[in-house]
Amino acid sequence: MTTAAAYVLTLSCPDKPGIVHAVSGLLFTHGANIQEAAQYNDQQTGLFFMRVQFVCAQTGREQLDAALQDLAAQWTMTVDLHRADQRMPTVIFVSQHGHCINDLLFRCKSGALPIEVKAIVSNHRDFYQLAASYNIPFHHLPMTAATKQEVEARQLDIVRSEGAELVILARYMQILSDPMCRALSGRAINIHHSFLPSFKGAKPYYQAHDRGVKLIGATAHYVTADLDEGPIIEQDVARVDHSLTVDDLTAIGRDTESQVLARAVKWHSERRVLLNGHKTVVFK
């Protein structure tokens, strides 16, 4: 008898009657027990999105894949099937700000994030000891304008050799080239403060303090060739006032960035985020 396995099925297709019945019927036929299901009909684009988590002991992975591909052909459907109990292989890029990577590594080790960090890549040496404390390989790859193409090729080699399904830009302060963005399409998540495009440069919180802002926020999104304009996964804000110093604003901003990025990574690694053109569907 086949050992029971947990799966996550995600799919998208043109919306029409009978999709939920077809999917649930197929799973029932193969002895699956649905544990969680969510769906969304985008009336603007006419697309249907669905995520189903189920366990199955009767049918093996290959048979399920074959049956789902037949279903996909019938409904012009994009389907993805993944084991739910496997942690997502991940590579983290970082520069010199450590709040996000510290938060991610702690959450990962404590079991709060279903990812396995296979490597840390940085253009600085600041976090090699942090990587060593978690027993994670650290790759120091300094970058200049002249070496950008060569360094990015090396970065992609690391991502591929580690079998990474996710790349996290945890305050990585280098702009990825268009070819790099295409190579990582749909599997690279970036985090930045919410002051763009108003306050650009290295010290946005100083500019925000000078302007007396009342909200500090953060945005986590997929990386695209359009700088900081990829499909948004998660955002949040914190209220501030005149009594706070620049250091206070910076600390609040970093906390917000860390929390927003962690939520985005969690949802992505649990296969809860589906791309919908320039937007996302997030089944929380």
C-alpha cells in the first residue's frame, strides 16, 4: 500500500463552470482527502485560481501528476503539484543591513518558516560569522560595474547548484540586471521601505523625518526588470509622529520590513501565492 503523502496543488485557468467539481472529483477518484481549499475568480481577467492541500495514500505521485496533466489539457489549465512536507530550498542575498536576514534565519531555525536556507550570498563580508553560526555556506562576491555580469553568473550558478526554488533579497543593495531578473522570474522576493519613489537614496528615514511623515511601511514583491515594481505579495504600515527621532523611525521601519518579508516568504514557500499578471493572488 502506498504511504500517505501530503500535497499542495495550485492551478489557474480560464474561468468556466465545473472546475471545482472536476478537480475535487479527480482527487476523490484517486483516494485523496482534501484538508484545505481556496479559490478565486478574477472577473476582470476572466481567470480562475485555486489552491488545494490534500493527503493521499491510494495513488502515487507519478499517477497523480499524469491525471492532473490530463485534466490540465481539458481545461487549458496550468497546474503545479508539490509535496507539502518538504521545505523549500532557498538562497538569501544580503548586503550590510542585517535585520531581515537575522529575522529570517531565526524563524527558519525555530520552524516558523518552511524553507531550507542552502546558501547566503553577499557583496560584503559582514555576515559570514552569522552564516557560520547557522552552519550555512557563505559566498562573498564583491561587485563592481565592470564585474557585474561575471558576478551574476556566479550567483546563478550557486542558485542552480543548490537547487534553490526561492531567492530572497534580504536588503541586498544591488540592482539585478534584466537577464538576472528573467532567470529568477517568479521565485525572487525583494523587500523595501514604502517611501519610494518620494525619498530615494541611502538615507530615506532622514528624509522622511525632515518631511514629518506619519506612516512608515514596507513592501515585499517579486523581482522584475522594472525596479521595485514587481507583483506585490505583502505590505504593512506603522503609525509614527513628531516625537520620534530618526533612529526611532529607522527601528520601526526595520521591524516592519522584517515582518512583511517573513510573511511573504512564508506564503510563497507554502505555495499560497499565485501570479495574476502584474498582481498576485494570495491564499492566506
